[in-house]
Amino acid sequence: MVQGAVNQNTKLTKEWLQNYVDDWVNFYRKHTNEGELASYIPMLQQSNKEHLGITIIGNNGAMIESGDVNIPFTIQSISKVFTFIVACMERGVTYVLDRVDVEPTGEAFNSIMHLEMKQLKKPFNPFINAGAITVTSLLNGKTSDEKLKPLFQLFEEILGYHPPLNVDVFKSEKETSVRNRAIGYYLVELGYLESDLDLTLETYFKQCSIEISLQDLARLGMILANDGEDPKTGLEIIPRQVARLAKALMLTCGMYDASGKFAAYVGIPAKSGVSGGIIAVSPPRARNEELPFINGCGIGVYGPALDQQGNSIAGIRLLRHIAKQWDLSIF
């Protein structure tokens, strides 16, 4: 059974927090049976629906892990956060926002309905597929490897190693992603793309196929929670303006067409991917009471069973519970 709310008179020891998180993961694992694996990327069908894990890393270096935390998975749409960041660092925020907007759509991530109906001059935001493909086209480079080099450099600076590309997932996406190719042709027709369509899509499929761990995801979130600065070294890895803009987009657009509900009921910036990963960010909180990770933290969740919007069904419920119990909401 899930244990109750935090007792403010309890000393927040790591053992105490670990017991709570273990209970919560075990409780919410049953909801994995209510979701489905991503069907349109064949390699993702090989995932285990029952997996559920979480890693939390605080700005002070404290870490809590529970559940299936040693399962590598591809970053998928979570990559959109970091390609947007890289594009802003390379081309400038103004340049990027002249070509992609920052408005939520209320539609599915692979929809172009609003582009067609409203004849917009740019995609709604960089986290829907149309916006993400547009942002990928802005990355500098004549090959997909050249375009992705700054992204891998950013990951390496934060994670301490060069994360691998899952070639099998990349090929699976490249061979079956009819919808993204259709979106790409539509973007070409509108004149949105700044690089060749095949090059842009190859780069996009590769960025989605980067393989990481839950600890990696939580560490990336921790840097964002600290406005782009590494709290251990004090070095600015991501410019503060860019980090804050990325977090604002995560809050309003990060969970596909369930972003509004997630913002209302969980209240922290987050971005999901159809492999089942979720990156969540809890900035430092101005509270007088004793609370876990009050100085901020990054959270990585993995649960490949998805709801109808494409988000981890058990992962969202787990995050909602933790955010409520630990008062993580930014509101």
C-alpha cells in the first residue's frame, strides 16, 4: 500500500525516502497493465510492459533510485528539449522563435491539422513533431552526424560520456515512420525546413534513437532544474535564458495533448517520449517546512506502457503522487 503524506516532524533520511519511493513504485506498477507499447515503431514493441523505474537526483547530489532503473532505453521525443536548446545556442533564441512558436496545440504530437486549418507561418511549438522536425533542420551541418555533434557534446558535458545510438531503433523508425515523412513533405511545401528533407529526417530519427539510462535522464533534469548550471562545479552548461525557456515549454507542451492536465495536477515541467521515458524538473522551492529535495532536483521515469496520448501511464501516476506528497509543484 502507498504510504501517506510526509510527516513534517520526520527527519528526511535517505533510508526513509527510499522506503517511501519503493512503496510508491510497487503500488503504481499495477497500472502498467492498462497501457500499450508504442505500436508504430516495431523495435519498441520488444519492451517489457511491466517495467517501471524512477531516479531522482538533487542539486545537492543526493540520489534516490527505485524499480527498473537499469534498463537502457531510447530518448525519443525527450530529445526535442535538447535539440531545441542546441538550436537556440547555435542560432540564437530570436532566430529559432522566428521559425517555431511556443503555443500548445491541444492536438496529438503527430498532427498537422492546425497548420493546415489556420495556415500558420510556423509550427505551434518545438515539441510537436512538425515543430521538432523544423528545429532539427536549423541545426548546423551538412550530414546528420555533423548536425548532431553539438547535441552529443552537450550530453557528454552533462553525463560524462558519449551516449550511444541504438542503430536497431534508428533503422526501425527510418523504415516505418510514414507519418513523419508525410509531415516532412508538408513542411517542405510550406518552406519551413532549412535543410534537405532526407537529411533532416535522418537527423531527427537519430536524435530520437539515442540510448540513455534513468540516471542520465535525472541528471539532465537536474541541470535544467538549476537553470542550466552544474551545481557541483558552478559552470553554466546551458544559458539561463535558454534553460528557462525550455522549462516553460516543457510545462505547457511537454506531455503532448495531456500537457494541461499534467500542469494542473502535477505542476512541474516535464517531457515524455514514446519509449516510456519522462524527464521532470523540480526547481528550488521557497518553503519554510522541511521537504525532500527542496533545493531542486531532476527526475527520470521509465515505464514503456503508454496511455492514449503516448505518455507512460504508470509513470504519470507515480509522478503525480510524488509531486503531491513532496509538494514539488511550482505553483
